[in-house]
Amino acid sequence: MKTIRMGVLGCGPRGMQMARITTLIPEYFTLTAVSDPDEKKLADAESGLPGVALFRSSDELLDSGLVDAVITEIPPAIHTEYVVKSLERGIHVLGEIPAVDSIEEGNYLWEKVNASKAMYMAGANPNYREKTRFLMDLERQGKIGKVAYIETEYMHYMVGSDDTWRKTYESCRYCTHSLGPVLKLIKSPFRTVSCMSTYDRIGNGNTHNAMSSLMRAENGIVVRFLTGFAVPYHGYPHTTKIYAEKGIIELYNQKARYWLPPDIDPGLEGHKFEEIPLTPEGTSRPADLKIIDEDLFFKAHCGHNGSDNFMMMDFADAILNNKPSPIGIKEALEMTLPGIYAAESAREGGALKEIKYPWD
């Protein structure tokens, strides 16, 4: 296999974004097929992706013989179904997040991925953000020390958007964007969680305006996770603040800043943060990401600051060179299941829940 024949299940905004990213990496991929039950979305795909086979059904695409790998850009409730259908046909799959929609699905997907000869990778692009690379560089340089406490947020005002599934979705389930990078740092799974919901306090027709979870990892680190798609919000949607032995680190998508106490670094003024730009062009990309088609890259909404490109290249490299999955099923469930248990906790008024994994 010289390049991977790639299919995209779902032609909504995210599906088209990933289809365009695929075409920007021709040394790895040939985009061969897309699917969507919506005729208008298929028509838009046909005009935007000439020469690509179109299917009204994801099942038809999987049975077409035209793809070696797919990405599941479909609603969260059917992610697991189509990941498994792909794997059973020997098709490699980049499974969108959240990886599963229930605890039972977690057990089921764990078994199916481990039984398959095809590769499963979780599509957790925040793990490829510049802020995550910066964080891991700090850790390797010994500039963090022991972590005491972390706050991480995904606040994204989505009222009126095309993502109508979010109107009733328990937003704490959409936790992988925040927990993926955190887990890379703390290297310890979450074991208990308590979560509370605001429900619809402001009357905008969404079941939950925001949800706040308190999680404890196996190694004792406490993480407060806030998420909301239905409360007015302005600012960076993804933020993380780390309180550690050697100082404070604040992470955003485009920049990071940190503070070290004067007794650790006397050269820093004690009341100031050091600010580090991560993507100098703001909403574009890291400086080391080369793009063959600037217009297409911007039509793909800049690939989440280039992280989608890095993720797709890692996915392809693992397939083409027979390497382990870059973000395998264990990591996928460790960053997904805590949100499902959090939702269960919220339904019970904040009850403390023990988080269990299929391998326990």
C-alpha cells in the first residue's frame, strides 16, 4: 500500500473539514469516498470534492471496496456502531470522539478493537495541539514537578448552530478535548467523579447550560472539569490551568503562559506571567506545518490550528509502517468513560461515582 484510500462517513461541517485535510496530505492519503443520508450535504460534497465516490449510506461505503480506512464524522450515538462495522470489514478507522456513548459500549468496543486485525485510533486532535506539545516539553525539561491540581474547561456557545444534537446532550460527556491532554501529563486514569448540572437556568431551550465535574485520578491528582455549549461565553473555548510544584501553567489553543515562584527562578518578576505564543498566525497553524494549498487549508477551518493534520499523518504512519495505534482503545476509553460516569452522577444530584474500565 503506497497511499491509503480514505473514506469519510458524514458530510457535515466536520466531515467536510476532515475530507479537505485528507486531500492536503497526498503523500499519505487518496480521498476515494464520502457518505451522508442528506442529499444537500452530498451535493455540496460533490461540488467541493470532485471525483470522489458519493454514498447515501455509510454501510454502502464500507461495502464498496473503495476504502482502506475511514473516519467516523457522524453523531456520537452511532460512533461505536460504525467503528465496529469498519473493523469487522478489515477497514482501519479513526474513530471520532467521544469514543463511546455508554459504559456498555465501552466494554463492547474494547473487545472488538482487541479482536480486530485492523487498527483503531481515537480522533483526539487536542492531543496534537501545540499547547499539548508545549506542556509535554515542559515536563520533559523538568519544569513542572509534581502536579497538585488542574482546572480544564471546554466552553463553546453553540446555541443556534447546526450541531442540534447538543441541545439535549449532557455536555460533560464531551470530555475528551479537555481530558486527553491532561491524561498525557498525569499518566493516571480517573477513578472517582462527582458532577452537577445547571440544567436550563436561562431558558434557551437546552437541557443543560453547563456542567461541572470534580474528578480524582488513581494517583490522587484532582481535576475540575467544566463544560458548556449553551451558556453565553466569549473567549478561548479550550483552557487548562495546572497548579504544580514548580509553578502555574495556563494553556490556550494559540498561546500558553506560566509563572514560577521567585525562589525557583529569581530572574522572573514574581507578579508576572511569561507568555508564549504557540501559533504566531493566530487561528492558522504552527510554524513547522507545511501546507500545499493555503485556500483549502482555510476552508478546512485551519484544521484546528494544524492539529488535524498532525493527527492524520500519525494515523497514516501507523497504518503504512505497521506501528501501534497512536491513540489506542485504552487511551480512548480513559478519556471518554469519565464523562459518562459524570453524567450519571449529575442525574443523581452529584453522587460520587467510581469509574471502572473494561480491563479492571
